[in-house]
Amino acid sequence: MNQHHGPLGGVGASPVKIDARAKVTGEARYPDDLAPDKALWAKVVMTGRPHSQLLELDLDAARAVPGVVAVLGAADVPVNEYGLTMFDQPVFVGLEHTGRSIVDCSLSRWEADHLAIVVAETRHAADAGASAVHAEWADLPLAPDLTAALAPGAPILHPDVQPDSNIYCTHQLRRGDMDAAWAEADVVVEAEYELPHQEHAYLQPEAALSYIDSAGRVTVEVAGQWTHTDRRQIAHALDLDESEVRVVYPAIGGAFGGREDMSLQIVMAVAARYLAAQGENRPIRTRWSREESIIGHNKRHRARIRARWGARSDGTIVAIESTCHMDAGSYNYTSNEVLGNLHVCLPGPYVVPNVDVTSHAVYTNSVPGGAFRGFGSPQAAFVAENQVNKLAATLGIDRVEMRRRNMVEEGSLGPTGSMLPAGVTLGAVVERCASEASWGEPLEPSEGDYDLAPIASLPAEPNDLRRGRGFACGFKNVGYSFGYVDTCEARIVLHGDPEDEFPVNVDLYHAGADVGQGSHTVLHQMAAEATGVPATEVRTHYSDTATAGDSGSASASRLTWMSGNSILGAAEEAAKSWLDGDRPAEGFFRFVAPPTTPLDTEDGACVPFFAYGYVAQAVDVSVDIATGHVRVHRVVSTNDVGRAINPDLVVGQIEGCVAQAHGYALSEDLQSADGRILNPRFSGYLIPGIGDIPDRVDSVVLELADPLGPFGARGMSEMPYLPYAPAIVDALFDATGVWFDEIPLTPSRVLAGLRGSDINREHP
């Protein structure tokens, strides 16, 4: 079939995002914009209890509030349990339920557990009804963090999952002879790293609309990342066949992994089905406040990781030993999967013959950890890249040269003992990054140094400023892993007259979510390229389980890679139908990714991933040693994207990823105590603003084709996140001679690290 390229909006072009006009003009409809006439309003009641036993629950007073239509709880859920990868959480905390559940539903293990949902004529009535819900509790001993959860005598939070410990998932990597390796090492560096929670901070808080559609399906319109898994969890809780449930994604105001897990999906479906059974068929809408959102959804996992690395005097790394404890929070969510990624990435993208790594997921009475851009890899990269930079400093070897001597290449064995997938390009990425950053050349003073002023009218003291340059690199899996069968489905319909040699126009049906990254534009372009028609003649139908097959999630850097392959397959099937004379000609294709294998329980041997992306970054910073303020002047972010389907969107992903990683590294400090989040507002949780992000980001895009990627493309949206924080730490060491093993690098933490150092003694 004909292949139309760039000028017609296919692969390699950068057309404006297909939803750009609607979003700029306000025509785009996000879940909170869905306000049908006579819609009811719902309010979710959270327990507000990090660890308590429910003794009594009275919903009658709430039901008596004027304007309240229904108050629902555990007794109204046929199967009162859910979870993306394991059922360990109740839909509602309650004393009784009519259905089945393997979870003890009478316990609140998190302050944002759901107690009830109030449906009313107005928002005011729903709020009044929620305030009238009465519960009596018996507080239980808390395990609000890793230290408490791992202490002798700690309360066991999920005895049904693990009766003797709050550690409920453990992975191991065992390769080589560690005793011989330590004997061979000329230098050893050892450190304990503390990695923090991070809030997703998407622009749109959780909101949803639920109703029964014209086909009788329980329907929820909501922002998410995987329509079919949302449908699966709703159907499980309601004890329905999946065909009786429909999930639709309107415009999505950001996700970053935070919308992979349930928020409003199940409870809103419960409300719609209950009211329909009572003869009330009005739609129901709701939204969370920003405070409810920050308290009520998952976060990037915090972790404590001890690492010990050894190298010979020539820089060859010979031994890696790490122990990781990752805080899963009150429920598993995706923690077992995130732990796997973190675990196998702890040795970094290096060829090391002797490895001993143990990683644990730990239940605590804290906000659940969940998917967040990078999916465990940023935590692992922080450890691995800091360890490599510390070895280089100890040995007096340039940091880029240290990587040249150890990094993976084509044919290398990965950390689990299996050969890396073909297309290993880290060497080319590192070299290009070093070249673009003028690595090895002296740093010049920057005009941006004065931006370090703690008060706008008080410039930084020139004698207190120090400049530094840092380097880090990384690799990240594309797609799901560890034996999961990753699939993606697409349907393409070609239209035209019987005598037409080529299709006139095309319909693409695909469930992939566009969470703001532009995936719907990229899928549109790939459909045009695959079918040989101009992009203007491709009609797209997205993110509705009623019209599209299972696409898998918009996560794990997989959507372009998996969707592109599914679209190519569907186009091929449609072309066969076209040649057979069918008008319209339809093609359906279910792409199945190359197989992976589970981690061996003893030594971790496996084929973990089927594809990788590669990245390197160099950063230039200034630090004010009197105030602890850090300013990032320039970031060179070099990414092998295989093939840039839409080059402008690739650059946008790099710049956005760097900005988000900047907050993780420098400012975003989620505070909690006794299982409660203390700063659930943006006034106290500081995401970077326009004046905080790096002065300059140079996005260097390499197109070294992935042999199995569609059109050669690799997934890349998470890659720039990985090296940023360790590159900042390396730059601060270059500037001050002080290492920092904990982030975010807030001014107070930087000052504390400098206290007692040589640089602090020179300038008290």
C-alpha cells in the first residue's frame, strides 16, 4: 500500500496536536466539564483514619438530609474488594457487606479509605449528607513509615497477605562470586539513599460522570490510563460480566501513572447501578478538591536503599551489593510491579559480573505508592548513577570515561543474566551527550547566577556562588515485563468505491489514552502512514471500551511502541480485505509483544524486558553556599528515540520530563506524620514554576532504530527522568566537594549537607 510521509502528516512530521484547538478554545471536555441537565451530585466520604477498627457506622442521618437521594457503602457492593495486581483493598470500609471479599473490610488502613458515597440533588446537599455520616472507631497501633513497619513488634497491617511481616514481596538477584569480587576490588563506596514520595500534581483533580447507557451498560466517563482495566475492576466489584460495563475517557488533564489505579471509577459505577435499580436514571457527577486529590491518590514510592559497589583501580566495576526497602503504603496498588523494575535496575546499565541485590516491598499506614513516570527506575538510577560517580571521584577517573569502561553494549548481558534486546545504543547516547555539553571544558560564569537570590530584591553574594557540572545516564524498559503477556489491539476500516485502487479515507478505532502527551496525534500519524492515505483523511475513535479493543495502558513508555505495531498489523489485515474487494475493508489486529519471563525466586534470572530506551544528561548548576539555593542553568538531555514519529512532541516530552524531574530533585517535599499528609496544597507542596525550571534545556534527539519498534520507534517519555537527580547531585559535588544521598535538595537540606564541609569552613 502507498506510504505517504512527512508533508501529509505521517511519520516524521510534526503536525499540530489534533486536540490543540479544542484545548486552547475551551471546547475540550474533561470529566469535570460533563454536566448533563438534571445530573445528580456525588460526594465520597473518606475515613480520615490511618489505622482504625470501625465499631459503628450510621448512614441514616445522612440519608435524612434534605436533597440526599442515596447513601451507599460496603453493603451495596457485591464484591467489596479491588486492586490492579492483587485484591487487598475494600471498595468501602464497612461492618457488613452482602457480597464476598477476601479483605477485612472493617479496617481503615489509610486516611483516604472510602467509607461511603452520598448522592444528592445538589453539591451542597451532598456535602451536608457527607458531614452527617457518623462512624465510631477504635484506633490501632500505627506503622506510618518504613522504620516503624520494620521494627520488632510492629502491627501487621495485612495478615491475610503476609501473616508474620509487613514485608510482603521480595526479589533477589544473585550472580557471580561476591567474596572473590570484594577481594578483587581496589576501592569500595558505600552509602544509604533516601528517596521521597512525589505527588503527581496533574492539572485536573479526579472527576467522573456515571450513568446507564442506551445499551444498558454501567458507564463511567473518567480520566484514566487503561480503559479496559478500569472496566475489569468495575465489573469485578459489581459482579458483572465485562460486557455490561463501559468506560470512556474524555480529555485527560495529566496522569503520569497516578491514574492507573482506581479513584472514583468503582464507587461511581456502584452509585449509577444502585440508582438505576431504584428507577432513578439521572447521571451522577462528582469531582475532588485539590486537597482530596493529593490525599486520595497514590504517590511515587519512597524508598531506603543501601548500596555497596567495588571497582578495580582501572575503573572496572566488579561488585554490586544493594538492599532496598520500598514503602508500598497501605495497599499494594502496583507496588509489586514497581519493585521489580526498581530491583533489576539497581545495578544500572553496566556490565558487572558479581551482583547481590535484595529488594522488599513493605506495607505501611501511609499513602499507597503507585505508578509514576519511570515506574521505579528513577529511584534505581539515583542509586546506581551516584555510586558510579562516587567510584569515579574516588579513583580520579572522569565520570564519562568511567561509563565508557563499564556500560552495556550490543550483546551484553543485563543484570538478570539474559542478553539485552538488540539495539543497545547507550554508548552512542553517552558520547553525543558529552559532545553537546562540551564535557571537559571549563565552566564559564552564568548570568543566571543572580537568580539564586532568596529574596527578589537581595542578589546573591558573588563570593558565595559555586559552579559545577554533573553527568548521569540510564536505561528504561519499554512495555510490561517479567512474564506479563503485553498486548495491544487496533481496528482499521478502509473506505472507498469498488473501483478505487487505494482507500479514500480511514477509520481507526483504538483505546489508547492520551493523557496530554499527544498519543492520539501520534496514533493518527501512524495510521496515515500505515494505510497510505493523507492524515487529513484519517478519522479516529479513541478511548471507549464500547468501540475499541484492549490497548493496554498509557504507561511504561509502551503506548507508541505497542500501538504502532498494532496499527501496522491492522492496516495489513485491512489491506488484504481491500484486495479481496471488500468495501468497506476492515482489519483487526492484536499485537503480542516478544515474551519475557518472571524473576526466578532464588537468583533473579529471567528475561525481564523486550525493549529498552537509552538516555544521558549533563547539567550545569550554581549553588549559593550561604543560602543553599541551587540554580540549574543548562541541561543537555540526549535520548535515543529510535524514530521520532512526531519530532515536536518528542522535544515536548523531554522538556516536560526534565521539569517534572526538577521538582523531584529540588523542591517537591511531601510531608507526612502519623499516616497523614500534612501539606495537601500547592501552597505547601512546591512544584516548579516557570521561574524555577532550568534556564535552558537542549533536547538532543537520536534516531537509532529499535529493530522491533514500529517504524523503528522506541518509547521515550520516561527516559529523561532517570538521570536528572543524580546528575544534579554530581554537579553539586563538582561545585562543593559534598555528596548528597537524599532528595529533594531543598535549601535547608543543602545547607545541612554543607555544614562541616571544607567549603563551609572557608565561608562560615
